[in-house]
Amino acid sequence: MSLISQAFAADATAAAAGPSMMGQLVMLGGFVLIFWLLIWRPQSKRAKEHKKLLEGIGKGDEVVTTGGIVGKVVGVADDFVTLQVSDKIDMNFQKSSVAATLPKGTIKAIHN
């Protein structure tokens, strides 16, 4: 009878010790992988796409800013872009504030 109680005591001691070091490392690795797949990778992909968009902006492109202003590009500098938002109104914006390019003719469709 004493052998059985000693075996139960050994099992209880092992269970109270918690997961092994290897199990903890596997769990930590899993968390890092999930973080990378769900947060880091998509954000990096969006940043690359936005950088490519900004490099491709040229005169005549129709764009929308992060503030929702739609205009036609009339000037491009290193860090700034000049948009014609109305017939006689030009506005300067930082290139990074351009959110997207629009198909040609979008401004005419909006104003009509």
C-alpha cells in the first residue's frame, strides 16, 4: 500500500512543478509566430505598398489625401506635392499625406 501512495505523491509533485522549459519555449515561439503573422507582416506589406504609391506619383495624377481632399497633381518635389483642388486653388501637401491615386476622370465625375 505504501508503494501506491508514494507513486501518487510523485505524480502530484510533478504536476505541481508546471510545464517543462521546452514547453514554455514552444509556447513563447507560438506567440511570436502569431504576432508576426497577424500584426507585423500585414503592416509591413501596407507600408511597402504606400511607399511604392508615393514614388509613382507624377503630374496629372488624380489623388485623394488622408484628410479626404481630392485633387490633381500639378507639381511634385522631394517631400511635397502640389494639388489643384479647384480651378484657381492649388494646395501643398506632404507626399506622405497622399492616401491613394484615383482613376483618370474621377474629379470631373465628382464635380458634375
